[in-house]
Amino acid sequence: MKLGLFGMPLHPPTRSIAELYEEDAARVIYADEVGFDEVWIGEHMSCTTEPISSPLMFLASLLHRTRNIRLGTGVIALPNHHPAVVAAEVAQFDHLSRGRLMFGIGPGGLASDMELFDVLDGAVRNDRMMESIDTILKLWEGDPPYHIEGRHWKIKIADTVIPELGVGYIAKPYQRPHPPIMMTAMSPFSDSMKTSGIRGWGPMSANFCPEYVIASHWKKYQEGCEAGGHEASGENWRVARNIVLARSDSEALDRVMDPKGSNYYYFEYLWKVLRTANYTAVMKDDPKQPDDAVTVEQLIDSMVIYGSPKTVTEKLLAFRERTGPFGGLLMAMMDGSGVNRAREFESMTLLAREVMPAIRSALGR
């Protein structure tokens, strides 16, 4: 099983953005040192709480500060970008990284970004996303002249091509035919999971989903694989989770339920955001439960895996048994204010050096 980090990332809006970038970078550098396989960084244009507007730019700053960890966009919100720009920049990063890039795509999940780019209509947003990735793949597959007539973008390079000078050519990625493509999902029975299966892409389940939602993702992915003529395998399915580790179960419980703790802040913040967007069903164990009856403590208990290394190992194996055979576990990155930085680094260390070897051994058996 692969081990990775997933970062929206999310921080209090009162903190210095420059400090946040360095804090998030330090987390990725440490993950590389202790043996994490990969990291995924999200994109948000209009939110100081989630301040990375360009995951590629942020990850590029880490190319020479890390050695082995693979670097993923988690995700580039394709409806918000011209596909030719994405194709060119992703190809450039893939060459700069010598193939360490993983290309995560999605429709975007921040309402203010949707308003900013005039894609609040879900059907339009999804249509733009699929047209964008199809356009990107066509640009990578072929040579000029380019004639791609879409509903949302029309791309043409024909009159200014100079083959002997390389003019008019969109660069192809370092990895052939292209970097691995991943698509995120957070809704119950998400169609994104089905699309991933149909297209042969890797699916990724968000960390703020209850267990039944994760299980529904595996069902939809299987459905998509069957429709696309692919064998359904969990090897390329990543599942993100909030994970808190300490030397004892009681200490881990104290940390995860601490009102000043990073996980408490995370779920309190996200619940408020989703309530404002009228999209709380994604986080509730019981979609019929009234929003007013939901507490932060309930959300944490539902969606955070916490305890000693032995307890967390047992919980993760049981969780995987109930939800589906995911082949990648992504630890959600939390804020590092105050005591939280040391707690997060301890969780990362114990997860990489004690829990994952035990899980891999158990799965091998």
C-alpha cells in the first residue's frame, strides 16, 4: 500500500500566508524524509484559509528540496483554466520533475471559486471539466496543425506553424503517453468514481467523507470499470483520512478532541463552510440527521482515525475491509499552529515507521 499526504491545505485565515507556505513545504520535506511515497496539493483561488492558488508552482518549489516523494496536483480545477495553458504547464512540470508528477483533476469544490469563474452551474462545470481533459489529451497526443472545436474552448494553431523551428508545437509530457491521471470524489455514490473507472484513471476519495460514502465510491468505481471494460482493482484507488497518532489511545483522544487542536479546527471550519453551501450531506453518517443536531465531536469521531500505532493499524485494516481494497492511504495535512506542528510530525512519523509496515505485512499475508 502506498502512503501519501493530502493537503487542501487548510489554516486559520489570520496567519501569515508566507509562513503557511513554508510550514506546508516543511511538512512535505519531512514526509519525504520519513518515507511517504507521494503528496497531493489542492488549488483554491479565492480563499485565504486555503491559500495555494497554484499547486504546480508550490510543488515546483519542492523539486530540489525533496528526493523521492512523488508530487501530485490534488486537484487542478479544470473548469477554471484554459486547457492549452494546463497542457503546457503540466508538461513543463513533468519534465522539470523527471516524471515525478501525478496529474489530479476535478471540477473544483470551493463555491467562491465557482462564482469567480462563473461556473456555479454543476452541469456546466462538469461539462467544462470533461471537455478540458479531452482537449489536453488531444494536444499531448498529436502534432500541429491543431483544430479542436469544443463547446467551451476553440483551439487552433495552423497558420503560424514552422516545423523546422518547433514553432506551433505544444510540448508533450516527460511521462508517456502522459502522467497518471487521478480524479477526486467526495459525494455519496459519486459519478466521478464511475468516470474514473470508465476512463481508466485512478480515483481518490476525500478525507471528510463518512465511511459509507467511501464504500459507495468503491461500488461506483467498479461500475465504471465494468462499463469501460477495465478490471476493477483498488491498486490505484487512494483514500484520504484524518489520522492522529500518539503513544497511547488516551493521549490520541485528548489531542483529537482538543478545541485548540488542528483536527477540531478543521472539522469546525469545514462544517460551517458546507452548511453555508447547503452541502452538509457529504459529511453526515446519516444524511437525514438535522444539521442542528450535528456536533464537531460527532464529525471527528466519524471521520478521524486516532489512537496508538497498534490501535490505528487495527482501525485502518478494519476500515479497508469494510469500504474496499484501496491501495493508497493519504494522511490529511492539518494546520501547525502552537502545539499542533509537533503533534502532526509525531503522527507522520508513527504512521510511516510503525503503522504502515504493520499494514503492509498484514496485507501481504
